[in-house]
Amino acid sequence: MVQMDEKSIKIGWRAPSNIALIKYWGKRANQLPENGSLSITLENSSTTTYLSIRKKEKADGEIGMKYYFHGVQNQKFGKKIDQLLNLLQSEMPFLYDYKLVFHSENNFPHSAGIASSASSMAAVALCLVSMEQIVTRRKLVKAEFFQRASVIARLGSGSASRSIFGGIVTWGTIASIEGSSDLYATPFPLHELSRLKHAGDIILIVNAREKKVSSSLGHAMMAAHPYREGRKNQANSNLNELTKAISEDNYHLIAKIAENEALSLHALLMTSSSGTILLQPNTLQIIEEIKKFRESTGLDIFFTIDAGPNVHLIYFENQREMVHQFVRDKLVCYCENGQWIDDKIGSGPKLLTPEIEF
Ligand code: PMV
């Protein structure tokens, strides 16, 4: 364990992004989800965060925090971290006794249209739980450590709760998944031969600019959405079917449900009071090309889309060469500046400061 008489302590975590196959859309108070969700944790798209803590000489009744992103103080994200720290006031009272400085970097292009809140909030949450262990000298067993990090990450950004674990991850109380909860995410076990263990994800960047609707606004719009109840039922039933399909390695069903979820998310956006359209003509072209290619080759590929115009093309590693050729031949032309990211299913967060035990 690190000695607390050291002047300043540095804690570092790298946390991955994730892409949901069952979309969390709509929330209740305290960042609790209206429906269960399921995602693939990514390997390459991640956020690295270092937290330096230094004990204040005198407590001043405030939580002192600075947040730097790629070396520059970042007001926008710093504000979100401030909100998170305020929520944690009573749960982590030691926050008042330290000066906190976060330094974060994303390893995916800054403006790639990939939501970074999941990986960023997950990295921040892991740093905070490590800090808690050090300053309270209360060591959690690993499973408890990650569960607590998932709870804290959820308070920052719902989807971040899933980025605490590798592989396939669910979040939300789901009758068929033992130990599942609305409070934290749970890793979903894959059997030895599951092809999803070797899932690849090609992220096709149709538009790299920030999306027009923040997910917070999107969740809020679900409260008065005419399809609100229908959506909850659809998502929970899709989630039940998908977990069965994954356990049975039923690729056709996995593809059908994932694509239905992506299109449903956008249908909900379009039919919300704001009439938001995030899909772009090139998004639809890519979808058409993927369907055509699948029909003509019989390859096990499918798409999913987040709350934006970019398309994730999911495939299995043994099809890598053909799929990459297809991307170069048919899809790159629809990507902004030909941009796409080669990613795959990942193993979860990594501690970057091994001298900090956890
Ligand atoms: O975690 P938030 O509040 O940014 O919401 C994420 C919502 C989606 O990305 C559209 C779906 C999901 O489950 O990740």
C-alpha cells in the first residue's frame, strides 16, 4: 500500500469505451435506467486518466479539483466532474481534505464523433475508488472494487457504468441475469466457444462533429415520449432475447436484435418532441451496403449506431480480411475524410500505476 505521508500520490487508470447493442435510453432520478442495456467493451478506444491527490494543510469546506484534457484545462468536462464530486459529498467525505488534479487523454481522434463520456467517466470513477482505498485504508476485494467503481461511473454517465468491465456487459435489473442491478453493470459470461469473444468493431466516421443532441437531452425527452412504455417493453424483451441468442451463439438473432435496437433508438429520436434526425444520407448508404454485402457473401456481420450518424460494423475476427477489404472498397467513400477506426472487443480497464494496490 502507498504510504500516506508521501506529499502527493498519483493514481492512473485506462478505461475503454463501449458500444451498446441494447440501448439505454431514458432514465429516472439518480441516473437509474428506464430499461436494461448490453454492450461490447472496446479494446482500442480508451481514455487514460491520472489523478494526483495532495492533502490540504487545512480543510476549507470545498472540494478542490482541476481537470486537464490533453494538457489543457477543460471547463466543459471539468464541470461534469464537479457535478459528480458534488454528488459524492456524503459518500466520499474525504474529498474535502485533498486537492485533486485530473489529467486525461483519449487515444481516439479528438473529433471522431465517438462518445467519450463512457471511457472518461469510467476512468475518473476508477481513480476515485482507488483514492478511497488509499485514504481510508479500507481495501475492497476486486469484485467489490469494480462494482463500486461502476456505481460511481454510473452517476457520471450511465453508459460509463458498463466500461468498468471487459467483454460483454449488461446494466439494469434483468430477471434472467443473476446479480444484475440498476445501480451497477455486470459482466455477462461468454462460453468458451462463443464467437463474440472474437468480435471486431469497425467504426465508420460519417461525421466527426459533435452531435446535435446530447444524450442527457435525449434521455430527458423520453419522459414525455408517446412511445415511452412501448420502448421499455421492447428494450427489456430485446435484452432477454439477446442474452439467450448470445448464450446459444445464434448469430442471426444477435444481428437482428442489434440492428432493431439501433434503428429503434433513431426512430425514438425522430418521433420525440424535438423531431431530431441524427442519421445522415451516408449513414443510410452504409447500412444499405452492409445489408447487400451480407446477402451476397453470407458473412456474419451486422451494424449498430449510437446517438449520432456513425456506424459500427461488427464482425468476427476470422472474417477480418474480407470485411476490411469490403470497408476499403465500398464504405470508406461514405466516411468523412475517409476516417474509420479499427477496434474490437476488449478486456476492460487497466491500472497504470502498479504501486497502487487494488
Ligand atoms: O451514458 P449516456 O448518458 O451518454 O447515454 C448513452 C446512450 C446511448 O449511447 C445512446 C446508448 C447506450 O446504452 O450507450
